[in-house]
Amino acid sequence: SLSSGLDLPGRFLFAILTLMTLIANLVFIEEAVYIYRKIPSSKSSVMIWINAAAPVIGTTSCIGMWIPRSAMFTEFTAAVFFAIVIHKFLLMMIKECGGQKLLLRRFENCRCKISTGPCCCCCLCLPRVRITRRTLFWLKLGTFQFAFLRPVFMFLSIVLWTNGNYTLYNLSPKGAAIWINSFVGVLTIIALWPVGIMFQQVRTLLISKKIIPKFALYQFILILSHLQAAIINILATQRVIPCAPPLSSSARGAYMTQQLLIMEMFLITLISRVVYRRRYNDLEPPECTAEEAGDNKQTP
């Protein structure tokens, strides 16, 4: 740990960031208790998982900040957890529509747009697809594969690391890290595609359930924890971020990433509490009314 070699401002920064992590976890615990008590069990577990993303990433970053040698394990843990959250977010959108059966009934005469990001946002010629059980199965499989394969690649990386064949910041073609990270990147893009397709389909229906700010928070966590970290890592590898003894360029890049993530995840945790903290019963009658109105239109 480098905390023993820090000057007074450094110790103060570490203390503030640790306090922010602690507050974020306390806010999440309070929010999880509220969701568990106020929201039906069919939705509460999924929402608790999604709300936990920011505190978990903040906590792993804080551990990595205090114990630099644990950086690989903490980054992998955060990445695996968020891989599960991507799948849970898709399930949450389905559950907020009333479940799979009701969603299929609502959109039985509709066709969903699949030319959306991050895979096919430029492929406007792609045909629209009918929403059936099979379509939902493929959408769920698209996110589930990442939730399943990310831990597998984490295990493989740790095995190679113990054998000296894997270095987190070694991006040379001869190293295993560049190939594993590239393959995981492809799997990530494939997993994000079904979430984008589903969001485009249900965002108007679920606007009263704050689906747009929820999706925005999910996107912020994704960008900050993956893209921001990758950019800083590349800058550190290319020595754009200079070394400052006893820290190398890579170590300084890791510290910058961890400290930024702690602050960002703290803010996202507070915003998530506002967005997800709603009274479920207040939104139920309009949903039922809309459903009955739709049924009345279809009856004639």
C-alpha cells in the first residue's frame, strides 16, 4: 500500500474518497430496504441488482486505491458484476411492462427496430422484426451470454496471470490481455444491443416509470466504468500520463481511474436513489387504465 508514503493532502484525499464510498454503500442499503418493502417481489430483486452497480464499482475502486496490487481482481469483479446488471436491466424493462405475457400482448401487432446501437445504428436497411416469444428469447440470450462468459474469461485471466502469461496493462500482440480484452469487447457490444432494442420499443410506454433517466444512469455507469477506464489505460500505456516516482505511468493511470470512479459512482448512487425511489401504487392505476383502454380498442 502506498498510503503510508502519502503527504497530508494525499491522506486527506484518500479519507474523503473512502468516506464517499461508505456513504454510497449506506445510501444503497437504505434504498434496497425501501425497494424490498415497497415494490413487489417480482421486480424488487432486479431493481436492487441494478441499484447495486454504482456502489459495487465504487467499493472495488476504493479497495484498489488502498491496495494497488489488488487492482486486477477489483476491476474484474466490477466488470463481472456489471455484466450481470446488463442482463438484469433487460429483465427490468420486461417486468415493468407487466411481464413477458403482457408485453407480447401489448406489442403483438408491432415490429421492433433492430437498427440501433451499438451494433447496427448505421444499418438503417435492416428489416423490423415482430415481437414474439422467440424474439424475446434471443434478446435475453444476447445479454445472458455476457453475464455467463464474463466470469469465465475472468477465471481464465487469473489462471494466466498466476502463470505469468497475463499482464493487465500489457497490450502488445504477444500478450494474452489484448486478445482476451478484444473478445470481451465484442461480447459486450453484442450484450448491449438487445438492451438498446428493448429500450427503443418500451420507452414511450414506460415514460411514467422514469425509464429514460434509468436508462441514462445505466449508460453513464457503462461509459464511465468501461470507456473512461480504457481511455486512461491507453494514455498511461503510451506514457501520455507521466510517471511520478514511486508510481509508474500505468500505476498513475490506475489511481486516476479509481479515484474518478469513486466520485462518479457516489453521484450516480445519490441520483439513482431519487430516480428509483417511487411509490409503486401511484403508478399502477394509470397502467391498468391504459391496458383496459387498449383492450377495449382491440375488442371491436
